[in-house]
Amino acid sequence: EKLGVALVGLGEYSNGQLGPALKATAYCSLTAVVSGSEEKRKKWQDEYQLKSENLYSYADFDRIKDNTDIDIVYIVLPNSMHAEYTIRAARAGKHVICEKPLATTVEDGKRMIEACNEAGVRLSVGYRLHFDLFHQELMRLGRGRTLGKVRRIISDDSMAIGEKDQWRVKGSLAGGGPLMNNGIYCVQAAQYIAGQLPVAVNASFLPKTDPEKFKDVEEGIQWEMEFVDGTVAICESSYARDGNFLRAEADDGWFELSPAYEYSGLKGRASTGEMIFPEVNQQALQMDDFAICIKNNKTSRVSGEMGLRDLIILKAIYKSASGGRKEPLDLDAFAQP
Ligand code: NAD
């Protein structure tokens, strides 16, 4: 039997990706939605044949605890709202997938993990690329040292933002700019390619070309992540332009993806030849994997702890950029990536 998923927040990502993916999942399906807009709830009810009693507003949300149609709550709200809704979902006894970044403060991230542990529910982060075959190949090549030890990782994830992205430039909702939204993918990839946790970061903000639009958050940022064996990741993320790539240079070869972080259309090459993999539905595989973890009582490979680890790194990157110095990181409490 499929596990029931409630989507919380019916914005662009739910509309464009998660809803459609839930039509392709084998182990879970959409059974409920939570939205502030009655019009959106109706529209989703029609499209996904939802029961009338499975449409919730934010005020009603806590009533999900009595609803056996809901096993998993998927939080797809602006970043600063992730903590409140994750904690409320946990207290309602539901497993949670929370979108990236896990939260906007480390304290919130810890509270979310605690709430899920206390309630005995699983917590996972929407890190869809762990389920993409190109990224799994990068993990194999990097962590597995297939082309020798990786010395240098270079990555950029940038997105020119527009009118519809209002909350993304509000510090109080987004918790930061492109680093929180896009750069997090580079932070993730650097770790799963290096197969290690970073020990220090060094960062600087890029100059603002539109100080009015970016009065609350950075417009662009560049940073380095250092690993204990000397491997470095050199990264950049901007809200002023589009584009993304990822490249790793190893002792006996190189490998790269360009584009690297999209939902589809990824292209990969290595010094040994082109990477040929079928396109997958990243979000469908991600949600199915979580459903299987729940059924088998296992921790997700994209756990709340991984989300917290990345949040600690993002905060150190900001601290380094603001303070103009290298920031050491102590991530000993976390598993090796
Ligand atoms: P969006 O702006 O399109 O949707 C946000 C939704 O939250 C809207 O339906 C909005 O009505 C609702 N909302 C509730 N309270 C709000 C408030 N106070 N202010 C603004 N909106 C409010 O955003 P999105 O692109 O769907 O992003 C939502 C989350 O999903 C973010 O955390 C984002 O980082 C994440 N996301 C992840 C991916 C991915 O690839 N994993 C892609 C896109 C977005």
C-alpha cells in the first residue's frame, strides 16, 4: 500500500515538480494539500482527486494528526517557515520531508531534528540530486577515487531571479541569498565528490550591481571549502545571472556536469568519455526512497542531520564573507559524506 503525502505550500516547486512527480511514484501518492488559498486547494483537489476533508489551511494544519490518509508531510514553504511546519508535522505524528535549506538558523535546524526524534518520526531534506544517475556517478568517481584522488572541485550554481521570487530576496523569509538557494547544491556536491567533510571555508561577497533589489541578501558570493587532505572546492553563486556547472580534477583524470543542477537535461563528460545515463524523475525517486525508508525503519540518505550539517557550513561561509577571514569548521559530530 502507498504512503500518503500531504504537500504544504502550493507554489512553483509543488506545482511544477512535486505534484507531477507524485503521479509517477510507486510507494507514495498525494493524498492531501495545505494552502492558504481556497482557490489553489480546489484546483489541486480537482487535478489530484483529493477528498474534501483532506484540504487544509495553515490554521487547520494541526488537525492532520487525526488523518490516517497522511503518512508524510512535505514542507515546500519559504525557508524561514520550514522549522515551524516541520515541528508541527512531527507533533502530529507524521514523517517529514523538508525542502532545502533545512532552516534559516542552526538553532531551528536542531529543534526540527529534536522534534522528529521525540515524536519518533523520520526527517528528510529535499536533496533530489542524490537520486539522479549523473550525480550518483560523480559520487562513484569522486568518493571511489576511480580516476585517482580528487584535488580540485569547481562549481557554480546561479539563477537570475525575477518578480515571482519576492521572498527569495527577503532576509526574514529566505535567510540569505543565492548561497542559501543555489550555492547549497555546490556545498552538497563538493562533499559527496570529496567524500569528506570540510574543515574550513573562506568566502567573499560579490559586488552588488542592484543594491536596491538586494538590500537584504547577497547578490552573489564566492567561497572555497577546504578538506583535511588538501582537496579544495572553489564555488560561486549569483542571483544576477543564469548558469551552473560542476567539475572535478583528479590525479588521473577529470569529470564534469554542465548543466549540473537542473531537474533534467544534465550532461556529463569525463576524461574517459561521455557519461551516458537515462534521465530519471529525481523527485519521484527521492519521495519513493523516503517511503521505503519509512517502511523499513531506516534513516534517509538525505537526513535532517545532513541538512543541519550543510546549514552549519552555509553559516560559516557567511561568517567568513562578513568577517573577511577563513572560518574553521568542526563537523566531527556528522557522518562522512
Ligand atoms: P514559491 O514562492 O513558488 O512558493 C512558496 C509557497 O509558499 C507559495 O504557495 C506561497 O503562497 C506559500 N507561502 C505561505 N506563506 C508565505 C509567505 N509568508 N510568504 C511567501 N509565500 C508564502 O517558492 P518555491 O519555489 O515553491 O519554493 C518553496 C521551497 O521549496 C523553498 O524552500 C525552496 O528552497 C524549495 N525549492 C526546492 C527546489 C529543489 O529543487 N529542491 C526547487 C525549488 C524550490
